Amino acid sequence: MPEQADPGAGANAPRPRRLWLKNPQAILADDADGGVVVADGRIAELVPAGASPKEPVDETFDASRHVVLPGLINTHHHFYQTLTRAHPAAMDKELFPWLQSLYPIWGRLDPDSLRIAARLALTELLMSGCTTAADHHYLFPQGLDDAIDIEVEEAARLGIRVTLTRGSMDLSQKDGGLPPDHVVQDADTILADSERLIARHHDRSEDAMVQIALAPCSPFSVTKRLMRETAVLAETHDCRLHTHLGETEDENRFCEATFGCRPLDYLEEVGWLGPRTWLAHGIHFTTEECRKLGRHRVGVCHCPSSNAVLASGFCKVRELGEAGAPVGLGVDGSASNDGSNMIAELRSALMVQRLNLGSAAAFTARDAIALATTGSAACLGRPELGRIAVGAQADLALFTLDDLRFSGAHDPIAALVLCGAQGADRVMVAGRWRVENGLPLGVDLGALRHAHSQAATRFA
């Protein structure tokens, strides 16, 4: 078992021995209208309508006001970007100029500012019904060597599951890449730190709270050597691979000019085309490329709000899924989404995909929920998450329909997406309550807001 960070208030929350979430208003599970029983961090029983648990319970929670979903899973984020939301230097720009505006600003990142950025991002996610979050941290300016360790500690304080990717960039402007020289590292440093983080934090068990993945940033910021050797490292240590791919036409042109091929061909050349890999964005794939991704079981994280803000294009969610590629959901960074709200991202996915497909019937509210649950779980290689079933991890998001926006809604589950839910009333991770009455346990939101706002002044 890897070394664990010191637990905080969230990690020490009590876990009842057998808890019955009784008679929910609605639940996304078959034959569970009477609720679910949670024991030892897992779902122990589904209770049919009108029935009681087969074995005695120690505690009962009246869920009659609640719509119960599997905990939502965010498969792509950049926590540090909460410090540069709605930044005048980057607003109203597309990806490449957006990045070129922000790289010098992000280069000011230090351990204290990363810590408060991660704390705020994780708190936002948790309050929105997210129980597992993947972060892609690829910026390591001088003095920030322990970035991923800091994120591990902050996740432990809140009690949220994480897949933290050791991102990287080793192709700077002087070598023909996009990022400035002072925010990249050399490949040997990156690979050595990747091995250190896997040894220290990567937990391969079904109830893992922390897993490590390896994530060279993008074709325009890393070398082929780093891509190839990272793939070997992931295979050796049984962890997943992640990168940005297929996000813009600028990326296509860069790959064709630099590598003499399209981005997906480049991915295949460096040994990444396999079920260990999931990609962020995946917009500009041809039909044949979607089929190739499906054949190789490469996952894709759909980031609808970010794609819309940067005008990057439409991800072929339906086509990818029909080809066999797992498709999940991500909020992406808070500088291209300006928020970290997973339940709100479901509505963005619904609207974007209906526009893309030109059909209201082709993508439903439940399809959007599936992206953020079973689809995201498949991207992260964690089938024990994202579903309400006996033996699955007890990660649950409970929403109420008390706001005026829900008045008159007739399908409670669809209403969460169609009427625009903004936050969960209760959130459970590994059988422990992490959010109660809409508030994260052990977090002073006023103090967090003040500290984060103060940190953000360094990035003006």
C-alpha cells in the first residue's frame, strides 16, 4: 500500500456500520425505490419499493426529499487555474493565443498558491456532487517540485477520491514548442519524479482514494522521447496515461508540420494507443479515427463548457461511444470554464451535444448523467465507481428539488439536468458523508474564499 497523506477533517468523518438511505424521491438504479444500504464503504443492498433491508441496520436516513445519483466523476481538470478565472489577458481568445497569454502568468505559481487553488477546486467539485476528481497538473516552475504531493494532501483533507496526473512539458519555445522556457522540465527529471509519485501514492485497490496517472501535456509541449518513455513507465507500474489531443485545428496543423502526421497517428507512433489511455477533448477526429479509438478502447473526456468558451468545436460523443471508446465528462480548467461544477456540466453536455447532433432525441438527460458516471469511471479504469449496485463503492450524490427552478418538474432525475441543478444537498464518498445540508464538512467557506482571493491577486 502506498504511503498516505495525513488525514484531515474530511477523512475522519464517521462511517456508520450499516446505513439505510430510505425511500428516496428518485434513484438512478433498478429495483431500489426503497433505497440502498451502505456498509463498510460499499453498497450492500438495494431495497425494492415498499420493502425493508434484509438485515438489521444501525442507522436510517430519510431520503424522501432526495434524488440519488452515483457520485459524479470529473475526468479532466486543472486545479491551479481557479486563480485565473475571467482573466482579461485571456478572455475571448482561442486555445493557442489563450495559452500564450496565460503561460507567463501561470509561471508565478508557487506551493502556497497551488495549495489554496486545489483546495478551492476540490471543494467546489465536492459541493456539486463530484466524488472522484482527476487533475492534470503539468506546470512545474522552480520551487514547485511537490505539486502533486500538495494535491494529495488537499484531497485527503476533504475526503474526496482523486486520480492525480503527473503532467509534464519538455518542449519549450526554444525547441519549437508553445510554452515558455521557464515552465518546462527536462525529460529525466519528469520521469524520475513520475516513478517517485507512483511509488509513494498510487493505490491499485478497488477502494483507492488516490491513484496516479502520467500525463505529458500535449503534442505541442512535449517531445516524442517523453511520450514513449512515459508509456513504458505506465505499463511497468500499471497506471493510466492521459493527455490533451484533438482539441483544435491549430493542433492538427502543428502535428502535420512537426511530426508529419495527424495527432492520432502521432499517438499511435509513440505507443499510446490502448485501453490504458484517456484523452481530453477529442474534438477533431475523423470518423475513421473514432473507429480506431474504439477498437483500441482509448477513452475520451468531453469538456463541453471549455470547448464552447474557446470555440474549439464539438466532440463526437455519440460516434465515439458507438465505436466502443469510453466517453466521460470533465469541467476542464477553471480558466477555460470559469467554474468547477460537475452537475452544471451535465446541462452543458446536453445542450452542446443536441446542437452537435441536430436532434433533441439523440442525446437525453440520462445520457449526460451516464457520461459523468459510468463513462467517466471507464475512462479512469474504475468500474467499481459511477454506479449504484451491490458491491460498488458507496459514492453517492443526493440532490433536492426544493429550489424554484424545479417547481413543476415531473421527472426528478431528468429535472436535475434540464432544470439546471447547481449543487448537491448531501455527498457520500466511501460510505462517509462529506457534504451535509449543502456544506462540505470541516471547511470554513468564508475563510477559503478570502484566502483564495488573496492568493489570486498575485496573478492579476
